Amino acid sequence: MKLCLLFCVPLLLTAQTHGFFEGSGDIGTVLHPGAVEFDGSAGRYTITASGENLWGTADAFYFVWKKVSGDVTLTADITFPQAGGDPHKKAVLMVRQSLGADAAYADVATHGNGLTSLQARDAKGAATHEIQSNLSGPRRLRLVKQGDYFYMQLAPQSGEPSMAGGGMKVPLTAPFYVGIGVSAHNKDAVEKAVFANLVLEPAARAKQPTIYSTLETVNVASTDRRVSYVSTHLLETPAWSPDGASLIFTDEGRAVRIPVEGGKPEPSDAAIHAAAKEVSPDGRYLYFASARSGKSQIWRALADGTDPEQVTNDEWSNYFPHLSPDGTRMVFLSSAKGAQQAPHNEDVELRVMTFATKASKTLAKLIGGRGTLDLPCWSPDGKRVAFVSYQIVY
């Protein structure tokens, strides 16, 4: 898709202060005005910024931007020249719907402590969510917009960034803003970040897609996602080791294991078999998906199969129920299509229900379906859930 750059002939003053960007300014409420310095000979931008955070339902940061339309990639080397400060100070590559503090956006954010994440607010005023990379302190970062989906690509020190896992859907209306930004993560502080070797270009689109599999975990309380492993192989059926230190899954049908925090997969002798029904921790019930009510919903029956009762009853089609170790919650996969059969590589949501209140919340939005959540997937301590998401990248 062709990238349409608006205002293609900027004033000389703008070029001198912003390079190929068009404007800059503080977004949201900041106590100390920010600024940008552009070194044309070195192709380097230095941003000085305050701001409480880039998170939640509204942001406070300094943004250097250009209006664009279409699919786009933005790549840069990012460093913090000053040590210290808040460990969660952020320097970001961003695509943003507007200059409002609560605008929808997606970014790749590197933090002062090395944490690097794909962050997104998928609608105006909505909460921000993130996918944390397992690569700490990468030097070169790339944000890719392809249709409504955004992806994070990273390189440890040099070379071309590669897929770092996960994807987040943020529908935007053209034109929108693409640029670089900094937040001090402390309303009283001022921090600096340097962006070098920037490349802004239309996103390349291949004739045939590459399908990536990302093994992830999600914190049930915070909904923060973290990448464990990324591959162009087909990964499926994740489960936890009994000690909670490893994830066991299939890689092209072969059982392997990997440390939860990432690493190299090693062969596993674990027997991995997806079951159509799950037994509750106390052994009293069988939980399963059934379309007997017209579309797939979660049901349960007594252990002998008698007295079936419907557990979920909403506008979604629901699949793959798995109970927490204490039996008080259930994770499952939901599709908006109302289908009777489990989806495959479609937009789905990973949700959790608390039995005491019957309330459900979304843990993650992803492309998935069969293979995402086929086995019992709760960590032994009941704090995290393992799953596989898929990225279809052209």
C-alpha cells in the first residue's frame, strides 16, 4: 500500500528543527515543557521531556510527528544518554490517531531499565495494554503498521530488526500521526533520549504472508503479556511444567520445553494430548464447549456426564475452558463470529470468568483459535496463563 505523506514540502525552518517530521509538542499535562534538537549532519534527534507516563487512559509526553496515511514502518536506534532516572522512563516509536492525550495509539517503547514492549490503546480513552519482549535493552527498534495490526521488531545491537512476537489491533482512520516521543515517567523530572538512523517508509507487502507463532504468558491480574518464544514454525498446545519454571508445547507436532522467560527449546518427553473436556480440580465436574444452545458456549456436567448446565451465555462463541488451580476462575477463548466450530487464525479474545460473580474480563486480544489454548494453561500458582498467538505478516 502506498504511503501518503502530507505536507511534503515543509518550511525550511521546520526541516531544520524537525528533519523529515512536521511538528512537535507536549501531549497531555506536563509541568516542564519539552523540546527537540535535530542534528542534520548526524541524522539524530534528541528529545528532552517531562510527563507522568505513557499508559492508562491518557498520556503525558513530548511527541515529534508527521501526518501519514497507509501502512508504514518506523525504525530507529534509541539510547538514553543519562543514567538513572525512573526505571520506567520511556522512549517510543509511535503511530497515533490524534494529538489528544487520550488518543488511540500503538508504540514500541523502550524503558530506562531495558524493558521493551509493544503498547497499545485500541480506542479513544480506553486502557493501555502491552506485550513485553523477552529481549532486554535492544539497540534498534521498529514499529510496523499493517492494516489494523501493529507489530514490534527488535535487534540486540546491530543489523535488521526481526519479529519480537505478538501483535495488537488498533483501528485508525487516515490520516494519523507517526513519530517519536519521550516520557520521564515522573511529572517532576526531565529526561533525554536520542533517536538515530531513523527510517520512515511504506510497509513492504509480500505476495504470500509469513505466519509467526508467539508463545506468551499473561498476568491475570494486570493483563500484561510477555513473550517467551517466537518462531515461523507452528507452535501449539502450551502447558506449564509442575514447578512453574518451564512451558511445554508442540513445535511442528514435536513436544518441546523452554524456560518461561525465554531461551532455546529443548526436546521434551511429555505426552501432549488435547482433551475435549476438562475435569475441575475437585473432580466433581466436566467442563466443555457445546453448540447445543445454537452456538458454542461453555457447559459443565457432573463427572459422570449427567446434569449438564450452561456456564457462559453471551453474544460470543466460547471455546476451550480451563479452570484455575483453585477452581475459582475459568479462562476460555471467545470469537465474535457466532460459529459452532472453533476458529482458526481469526480475531479472538482470551477471557477469564470469576465463578463467584459470573463476571468476565478480557485478558488479551489476538489472532488465534485452534492451538492457542488447547491444554490446561494456568501456572501452578494461578497467577498467569500460557497461550499461543499467531501473526499473519505480509
